Amino acid sequence: DAGITQSPRHKVTETGTPVTLRCHQTENHRYMYWYRQDPGHGLRLIHYSYGVKDTDKGEVSDGYSVSRSKTEDFLLTLESATSSQTSVYFCAISPGITVPIYGYTFGSGTRLTVV
Amino acid sequence: AQSVTQLDSHVSVSEGTPVLLRCNYSSSYSPSLFWYVQHPNKGLQLLLKYTSAATLVKGINGFEAEFKKSETSFHLTKPSAHMSDAAEYFCVVSGLMEYGNKLVFGAGTILRVKS
């Protein structure tokens, strides 16, 4: 999607290794979100950021940490990857107050496989 | 808390027949509701949204949805299915967090279109 990119697009990693996923935006939006998508569960919120250095937990935050040192970038880190973290990860951005009106802009997703 | 329930995990229709994807929501206040579509191995695309204006909402590709407060429903319909409609569809409600707004996703409905 225009204005938001995720990297890498695909990654295979081993159990117990650290993994960092990156979300980069060029829209200067205040809010950034990380979701995971799993069959039968839809998308579930992991963490979100409401400004530089301001982050909070979502519904499924265990095993994940995030950082936002500048407006453009929101990093998701799996400190020690487990097989249960095999999933498709989506980043999303929003100005914040417009979520109930316009929803989000989503990235293209990162497919992570933990073996 | 806000939540959505998609009543069917899979729906199968023949090309040219009507489509009905069912969604019920729960919200402690007047919600905004969305339908997103995800084609295989693709990202998420906004199909339509309800934001307290007209209760019958028209979206892209001939889809529409009706907000029924008395039934707490927001079902998605299309008069005539096309092969290109085969995808996963998510019903989504806006929700509140401690530091802003978020989207809460249903579990998804996979639509299969038979020729």
C-alpha cells in the first residue's frame, strides 16, 4: 500500500532466535499498529504506538516487544521466537482520531515461519 | 468492550447467485463498522464502512451492507456473485483503547464461488 512498507516480506527463522520486523511509513501518521493474522482468529492487535516512544499493549502482546524511535518506523521484536508465533504480521497506520471514520491503511504483511 | 461475530466461517455460492455474509456486533456505544476483503496472498482492502449516516451502505464491486441497530447486525450482501469475489471477508468494529481508537476484527468468512 502506498505510504507504508513492511520488511521483510517473508522470513523463516529457528525457534529461540530473535526476530525483528520493520514497518516504515511516509504519511507522518501519529498511530501505528501491529496485528497478527491466524486462521479462525482474524486479525488480533499485538501492540500499538501513539507517538514517538509512546507504545501500549494490545490483546496478544505476550512474547513481543516494540519500539518507535522516530515517527516513520515501528519495530516489532520477537525476543525468542516460538512456533506459536508463526503467522502473518500486518502493520497499519492512522492519524488516530479518524479510525472510526476511515479505518486504517495496511501494509502488505510479513509472513513469518518459526521452525 | 467491542466485538464482532461472523456467523459463518465458510460460505459457498454459485456464480451469478446472491451473496450473504453475516455479522453481529457488540458495542457499548454507537459503533463504526467496516467490511474488509483479503484476496489470497494479498493485503487488506476496505470494502465499505458505516459511520452513523445512512444505514444502507454501498461499497466497491457491487457489495452493500445494512446496519440494523435493533438486531446488532451488519450483514454484507451482493446480488450476483462473480468468480473474482472469492476471498476472505472480515467484519470490523471500531473500538476504544486507553490511548486512542482501534479496529476489532471478526474471525473472517471465506467466500467460495463455484462456476
